[in-house]
Amino acid sequence: YTKDGKELSFVYSEDKGWKYEKDTSLVLNSDQVQDSLKYLWEVSVKRTLTDVAESDLSGFGLDHPAEVIKYTLQGGKQVSLSIGAENTTITAYYAYLNDDPSTVYLISAGIENVYRHPLEDYLSDSGSS
């Protein structure tokens, strides 16, 4: 994911588990990575707005998304979730998928738990391998 211009990227392999992509010698706490990812899989759509004009994106905080979460599904399909402002009235966030900001979703709160942690929070107590 990318937050405030900083990218944090993890890769998974069956034999090595979760690794930090930029420094695979770091040992990650797999439970922490899994805990963060569970929020991504639990996201629900509360409302869908279609045919959103590019000029309207700033009202949703999506003209320059604060966070972008990218992930690759089994089979290789890549998905990108751009997250904008919070709607505090219904406790949700504005977001769009991939490169299609013409469809804006109000998604359930909890997604912020995916990207709120710095790298240090994901490191295992054992440090480097």
C-alpha cells in the first residue's frame, strides 16, 4: 500500500511466508500481516455512486487519494483500491477500484486498519533472517 507517498509492499511465498519486498532479509510477523489483510477482505460496499465526474472527485478526497492499496489475487489479477475522505455521517470511506474513478464506493470503516501501521509494526521480534 501507499500512504503519504510512502510505499509498503509485502510478498508471500509458500516456502518463505510474508516478506517485505524492499528488504527480504527482514522477518515479518505473519500474524500482524494477516490481521491487517483481514480488514481488506471484510470491506463491504454501503453505497455506489456512478458516473462521477472528474471535477467532483475532490469532494470525496479522491482527486489525490490519501491511500492506495494494491494487491495481486491468486491467478495474477492485480487490483488497486484508492481511498479518499471519511464520511463520518455513516462511518464509511470513499474509494474507487483500479483506474476507474467514475464509480465511487462508500466502503465500510475498518479499511484504515490495513494501512495504519508503519513497517516496524510488522517486524517479528527476531529481526532479520
